[in-house]
Amino acid sequence: MRLALLEVADLVVHYGKALALDGVSLSVAAGELVAVLGPNGAGKSTLLKAISRAVPSAGHIVFDGRPLDDMAPHLVVAAGICHCPEGRHLFAELTVRKNLELGAYLRRDKAAIARDLEHVHALFPVLRARGAQQAATLSGGEQQMVAIGRALMGRPKLLLLDEPSVGIAHRLKIAIFAAIRQIREAGTAILLVEQDARSALGVASRAYLLEHGQIVREGLSEAFIRDDRVRRVYLGV
Amino acid sequence: MLNILVYGAVTSAVYAMLAVGFTLIFGVARVLNLAHGAFYGLGAYSCYLLTGRLGWPLLPAALVAVLFVAAFGVAMERFLVRPLRHSALAVLMITIAVGLLFEQAMYLLFGSEARNVPAFSNATWSYAGLDVSGQRLLTLGFGIVIIGLLWLFINRTRLGSAILALSQDREGALYMGIPADRIYAVVMAISAAIAAAAGVLTAPFLTVQPTMDLLPMIKAFSIVIVGGLGSIPGSILAALLLGYSETIVAYAVSPAWTEIVSLVAVLLTLILRPAGLLGKRAAF
């Protein structure tokens, strides 16, 4: 195995008295696309929030050789982790263009930012046409494209993608997963949280199964697709 | 008629200067800052201290007064509001405490009598039977310039984008790497500085005394309720509405009736349109 870009060990998160993550360990190598599957409420979004330092946690998170445990959230972004959250959290009253520009908030390299904006527009051509429109006026699928594009504008080494296909028309979902594949092929590592196991396993090289805050299975995507229990519960076959 | 037009504009400008900062810190940091009137008062008193007691010329005194109040706002946010941010009620209480502290401190330091702050302009403009002091016109001009600059800052700068982002989606802003605490400090500085500027500008023609923070506080509060808490365009619209309504009432009925105008406007707004004229949702 390659040297891990992200190494999470024994991660524990409490929400008050409720235990959301109970000793989760996982790793993502540079350029790798890893999926985290699991039912609603298993702790998938909490895992990504803990990595972003948006929720406090115990255990260890090491990214690119540096511990993130005591890092402020904005420094995590500066270190190269960009989070495209569940529910998108767009700036609803700002234009699509401004949303994308805010993704590059911590960057000063104007020329490279302009190039990355071109990349995002190439990835999601509809966003170029919608540039001057308020984010709130877009369809759900288009908003998801803005959210992913905005996260890419931070030029991440690791992209955290939380449920990119929730509540989106089938046609746009296909476009979004095609884009996810392209992002990985361009060399960005992705940690993908997804309820749609079939789509996720289609793009991921490895996967983890998270249930009740614990990793109950891990392995290559092909092994997951052949696994009886995963097939029955998560693939519905 | 011309009287109403000019005096209404001056009043509206002062109200807008008070309200934009109040609504800004609420919209961005969700802080209902009831010490906002104290910023206004502190601006006036700082200017009085520097000019009246220390003999400074007015212009540097005014600038230092505004900067001092901005620093005071930042310190208040850092040391009193931030540790209590988990509880909106605790934040509300601490800002009330700061407001009361201002009144007591001014009373102990400078006594209860009204103080004088020099005017930038002692000229009087006469036109078509209207007499208006240069200081009032200057206040109107400054108010327009300050609000224009604020608009440019928010819509045209990187820091302004961060302020907008934070006011619209805090979690989204967090994932962009926007450092919320630093932005709150910037917004508090701006909010306090604009209120202090209003205090410095109006001090020559209004009364500088320890309880001077109360009325501006009520006005700022009324305006943002009528305009919609958190909405800057809403607060400017409501400032014009209230500024002119009060001026019209003062001329048409009696100056004694002006203070009731904003209270009636607040009541009507809360009953008919709780979110305010341009607000997205009811804040309470």
C-alpha cells in the first residue's frame, strides 16, 4: 500500500451523551477514491465533520504527515482538505460565480485561481451559463455542482464529498458521478460518503462499511460488490 | 416642505448610520448588541474628552474617538461576547450590562450635566426660507459616504465576501476556511466605528450626557425590526421611512409626538409583517 495521505485512528465523537463514532480507523492514499457506505445515522457525515475539525473528537487524524487533532477548521482547509458538505450549504443569496470564488478564499494565487475556475466550468459547463444567477435559483443537481466546484476551488489534496447524489434527478446524478471520476483521474484523493452504494462502488477503488459508528467491513470495491450482505442490504439484489 | 425634505434626510442619515452596524453584527454573528447605543455615546464622549478637556483640535480628536470606539467594540467582542457565544441570552445580558456600565462610567467621570462637542462647521445655510446648520448638512453627507463605502466594502472586497458568506451559511463558510472569529471582530469594529462616527457628528447639535445612548439604541432597534433584522438594505429603507415619518409628524403635529412614531412602526411591523420589510424570516 502507498503511504497514506489521510490516516484516521480510533476516532471517537460524542454528541452530548450519544456516541456517534466509536473507534473509527481508516486511511486514504494520495490520489485514491475511497467510499464510506452505511445507513442513515451511521455516523458517515460525522466522520467527515471530524476530519474537517467542525466537531470535536478523540483519537488521531494525521493528514499529509501533520496531526489535525488540535487544528482550527480554517487551517485544515489551508492544509489541503476541502469539504463539500451534506445539504450543500451554499451561500444562497450570492451568485454562482461568487460561491465558486469563495471556495478559493484562502488562496492568493490569482492566475491559478482563474485556471481552476476554468477547470470547474469545464467539469460542469452549466455553471458557466449560470454564473450571474443566485445560487438559490438553481435546481438541486446544479446546486450540488456548485458545491463540488466550490470545494474544488480550494485546490484540495483531499476532497471530502458528503452524499453528492441525495435528492437529485437521475440524469444529473450520472453527470455528477462522471465528474467525480474525472476529479479522481486528475489526481485528487476523495473520501466519498454515500448512501447509493452502487454508484459509489462504481467509482471507488476501496470502501468501508460504517454501521452504528463502527467500521464493520472494509475492502476493495470488487469484493464489496460480491459480498452477500452488502448486496442484500445496500445494493438491493 | 423644503424643511421636511432636508431635516428628514439628516435624521434618516443618522438613523441609517446607527442601524446598519446594529443589523450587521446581528446578521453575521447573531449578536443582538444592546450596547450599540453605548458605542454612539462613547464616540461623543471620547470626542468631548479630547477636545474639551485635553484641548485637541477637532479633526484628530474625531478620528481618534472613532478608532477608540472600534477598538472598544473589538475588545468587548473578544473578552465578553465570545466566551458566552454558546448562549444567545447570555450574550444579550452582557451587552445590556455594557450599556449600563457606559452610563454609570460617564456619570462618574463627567457628571450628569450636558457637555459640548465642537462642530466641524458653524456656518448656517439659508435657502428659500430654510435655515440649516452646516454641521447637519455635513452629517448628512458623511452618512451617505459612510454607507456607500460600507456597501462597496461588503460587495467588492474579499473580506466583504467572507462577511456575506458567514451571514448566509455559517457551516458553509467554515468549510471555505473563513475564520469566523476574526470576521466577527472585523464586523464589530465596523459596527462600533459607524455608531461612534454618528455620535461625533451629531454631538454638536444633540445633547451629550450619560443617558444619551438610550434613544439611539431604541431607534436602531426599531429600524432593524421594521427593515428586517440582518438586512442592510432593509435598515436603510426603514431609516428613511422613520426619519421622514418623524420629521413630518414633528412639523404636522408636534415635536412632542416624534418619539411615538418609531414605536408605532415597530408594533405595526411585528403584527403585520414580523420578518420586517426586507427580512427573510422573523428573528424572534
